[in-house]
Amino acid sequence: MTREDLLRVHCFFSGLSADDEQELLKRTRSRRVPAGRILFQQGDAGDGLYGIMSGRVAFTVDSLHGKELILNVLGAGEFFGEIALLDGRGRTATAVTREPCRLLFIGRNEFMSFFRERPQAMSRIIELLCARLRRSTDYIADAMFLDLPRRLAKQLVTLSQDDGSSPPAAVRVSHAELAGMLGASRERVSTQLATWSDRGILDQGRGHLVVRDRQALEHVIANG
């Protein structure tokens, strides 16, 4: 994925004119980052907006007791860092590359200057932030009211939908990442995945899953 591709597929920028797109590209820079690199830590200043051209980035927060919770894992075509970018306060989570990544970066001053001249484009950013707020609210409710099989099924359905394909859909996520997203032990997650694998609902591979029966997972969400 090129910088131009990234801008065109994302709702932040997909409505820009060709001239505006070229003007914005002049304000960006690209970088390659190896796997396992911390891009920023929770509390760091929001210096800019990142976009992923290739690779995956995980977002984590730590408890007072040192337990890590994975909030999300994003891949190519996604942007991140919007909250701290817009309010100028600290990052809400730590961002770590899960794979070698090619990233696009737009500095905060450049971003704000560009959109200050194009206020109509800010509505798309507001829509995205609202969608992420709704996802956070759903996460809190799920953690309170759903058991692990339902939460795991819901996470797999969401990830397989993000893949954009019809079943079977490949989901690039490890057991450890799923456990971190759900605040559960890796052993419990692996046991449940093995049960669904035996039933033909999904296939397991190294660092990925293939969802073959999304309807069965939706049945678990609805009925337990």
C-alpha cells in the first residue's frame, strides 16, 4: 500500500480533492519500523497521526499490578493516534509494532493547519472518534455481562468482518493477543479455540485463525 492508497481508503481523507490530497502528502513522511518497537507510550505527548501501509500495530495499557491489556490490533489501511492528536494531551495507550511496519506520519502542527483550512473534512474525524467511543463502551459492557466464550466469539466476528472477506476469513491474531484483548488467560482462550476447531467452526494456524462458520460464532454470542 502506498501513501496515496492509504489516504484514499480511509474515511479521514477519502473525500479530499486531488489537489488537497497532494497538498497533504507534502506534509507527511514515511518510515520503516521493525517488529517489537514501541512507537509511543501511554502518557507521551500527541505529536502526530500515524497510518499503516503494511504490518500490524498493537495498543496496550498496563494495570497498577503490571498486567497488560491489549485494546486493539490494527493493520494496513488504518490510522491511529487521533485522540492525543486532536486534544494535545497524552497518548491514551502504548503502541507497539507486532510486525515490521511501513508507516505514514503527519505531525500535529501540519495536520491542524491543513484541516483548519478545510473545516468540512473534520466531520469525518468526528464520526471515526464516535465509532471508537462506541466500541469502548461495548467493550466495558461485554467485560461486565458476557462470559468468555461469548466475548471471544464477538471478538472473532469483529476481526473477521474487519478482514473484509466472506467466510472463510483469515484473522491475523495469536492466542496471546486474543487473551490480552479479553483480559483472560491464554490457556482459557486456547482451550475454547480448540473446542471450536474440533467442531469445524475455525482452523488454527501459527499466528492466525481461519473463521469457517461465522454464523456459529454469532449463535454463541446470542445464545451462549
